[in-house]
Amino acid sequence: MRLRSLRLLLSLLVVFGLVAAACGSDDEETATSDTTTTAAPADDDTEETTTTAAPADTEAPDDTEAPDDEPMATAADASFVSTQFAPVEEAEKFGTILDQVGASFVGSEDGPMIDQVLAGSASIDVVGSLHGNFPPLARENALMNMSDVLDDLSADREFAGSMVQAGLLGTDDFLAYVPWAQATYIMAANKDALPYLPEGADVQAITWEQFGEWCQNIEAGEGTQKCGLPKAGLFHRFLEGYLFPSFTGGMVSEFRSPAAEEMMEWARDTLWPAMNPESINYEFMQEPLLSGEVWVAFDHTARLIDAFEEQPDQFIGFPAPAGPAGRGFMPVIVGLGMPADAPNPDAGIELIDFLTQPSTQGEVLTQLGFYPVVGGVDTGNLSAGIQIEAATVAAQAASPDALPALLPIGLGDRGGEINDIFKGAFDRIVLDGEDIASALDDQGDKLQTLFDETGAPCWAPDPIGEGPCEVKPAG
């Protein structure tokens, strides 16, 4: 790999990406839609593997021409195992797309796929899976470095820079996977709310401070709170992936920092008072948006899609606001990697080439609701709602201050505890009026205990390293 090229690519790439959901098991985050083409379900953001990057030095082979007496490797020759599109209906649709190059795939659960790669079976050329499944494979030197592959592919397509950065697993030069898809959460607004934007504010590049002022302006002008949050829904993702990273630059390590205290004070005194009181009961924000009860909202793309589909001329999408540390957002990243002992790596590269072509990613979006991670995808034939969401998540990931905050990783069956800790901090401070520093310190102790007992290391945007993630002391 031309490491210098990769570094240049990462420094110059405009951060860009569209979203997709990956298959998961948390029923709490399942969303449905009556549209023909829908965003992938919001239950797909569970990643349960430990993150540490100890990459192998193995490089994917150069994409050179085969000797004249040997047939060129094709995508059809690749052995492809994917934890995505495994359900029967999805598998049939995805199989039709793969038929274009004569390729096929085997669906797998996360655990068996990881075990098979770690066992050194030399039977898999490409694995498609969630971000969280790659760190344990990289740690055991079971993956090829995909830097060279990405460099070659980038000659004729532009990948989401923030997704490429995530694939480096905290290293400078070892790329565990080529981005394949992602999912995320965005903002939606009724156009009637736009006249109330603060003077000089750009809704497509708004800050949290401006957002709070916007909601206050709406309340003053309309006589009622018309901003809303899904307090009974995916509110933990709002805290973990959006507020904390935007204000503190981290999710776990800065949990009880002075910046976190200032954030909670703002949330208590400015944000929450401007939210519709029914926010305490909202699960899916598309419903109050459509009823007119709420004009501005945050939620998962799958839980906003009905509003965009039913009234595309009335609603706009916009990126999550930015804070002092950046524009925090939570992507669910899906990647394509290659085992170090892949029997036919040239064929694997051909398959990855096909899967990341804009035309192929457009088909996956149309047929399966998985959003692309490369530019140049034709969205002209998509439904109006999907087009709105696609443009919004592209803008969010393309923001120059984008700060990806990955889903909790490495907590296993205790993953729900971190959500309760974050929600508990908000409830104690904002809803119950407890002292900010004391509540954050107490909840921070619980957070540290969780990491000490599970041994889970930090993940982005916190510093990635060995051993249990550390919640820094207060002050």
C-alpha cells in the first residue's frame, strides 16, 4: 500500500457518506414503514465485540494483470461470507444483484463468521460485517491490510472519509475493511419552523446553541413548544452519539468532565424547557411530526421516513447540530474485509470493486434500503422520502467538523447497562434537578465499574487502546 497516498487521501477526502442499517437483534430499535423502499430497520446497531487493533502486516495483493496463460480472477470466483442480508427475503434480493457478476454469498451470524476466520480455514475471500466484528480479527492478525485496495478503488469513486478513518481501528496505516454501508440518526423539520431560525443560522450547518435558540423562538412565536426528542425511544443514542461527543469530544472518557457539566447545564436550562412536554412519551418522531404536534425533531432515519414519504414537500432533513468539540453523530458502519489466508484474494478484490461501485450501491439502496458510502450514486429514481434522507446523511457525514461516535463495543450482553447509565445521568440532572457534578460523578463510577468488569476498551471518538476504557476523574 502506498501509505503516503492513504494519508493524503484521508487528509483531503471530503467526509461524505449515506446510511444503511445492519441486521441486529435489539427489538427496542425496530422500525417499520409502509413505503416500497424503506430505510433499514433501526434495530441494526448492536455491535458486541471488543475493540483493539493489533493489525497484521499482510497487504492485499497488487491488482496486476495475470499472466496470459492464466485466467483473470473474477468476482464469481470469490468465497463471500456476510453477516448482512442473511434473512431469506433480503438474501434473495441481494443474490439477484450478485448474479450480475455471477457471484454468491453465504449468510452467517457474527460469532460463527469470526470463529471461521480465526480458525484459519483458508476458505473465505471476503467478509462483510459490522465494524465491531473487525477489531478482534485484526488483533489476531487474521485480516489483510485493505489500504492498497482502497487506494486503487478511490481512483474512480469517493469513499466517506469518516468511514475510512473508522476502518483504521485507531492505527495510522492498517485498514481493516473497505466501507460498505452505514446507518445513522438525523434531524427533521417542518418548513413552517424555518422562519424562526436565529439570525445568521444555516439549518444545514447549525450549532446546538443555535438549535436551542431556534426552539425557544418557535415557542415564543407559536405559544407552544414544537421541538421534540424521542425520550421513550432511542434517546440513549442521542446522548451517547450526539450530545456528549459534540460537547466533550468523547463518549466515555469525558463523561464527568467540566465540558460535560456545561453541556448538562445547557440541556437543563435551555434545551429541555423548549421541548414539547410529550417528548417524555415519544418513541417514533415521525408520528408527532405528521400530526403537527412537533415541527423539529431528532431520530433514526427509519423512524423519520414516514414523515418524509407522506409529506416530502413539507419536511426537510438536516444534519445534527455541532457543539464546541465537533458535529457528533453515530454511524452504524458495515465493512468489507479479507482474511489473511484468503485462497483467492484477486477474486475477492474484484468482488469488493463490484460491491462498492456507485451503480451497485444504488441497487442495494433501492432493493434493500441500505444507503451507499460512495459518491456518484444516482438517486433520481428513488422515492421522495428516501432522497431527502439520502441527501441529509450525506451532508451530515460530509460536514468538515464531523465527529463519528461509534456504537458501544465489547460490552456483550451488558450493552444495555451503558444506555441506562447515560439516560440515568440525564434524568437525574435535567428531570429531577440533582446537582450536576454529583450526578455525573456517581453515574461515572457506574460507567467505570461496567468497563472494569467487562474489560471493554474505548472506541472512537474516545482514545482507542488496550484494557478497560477509563472514565476520567471529575475536574
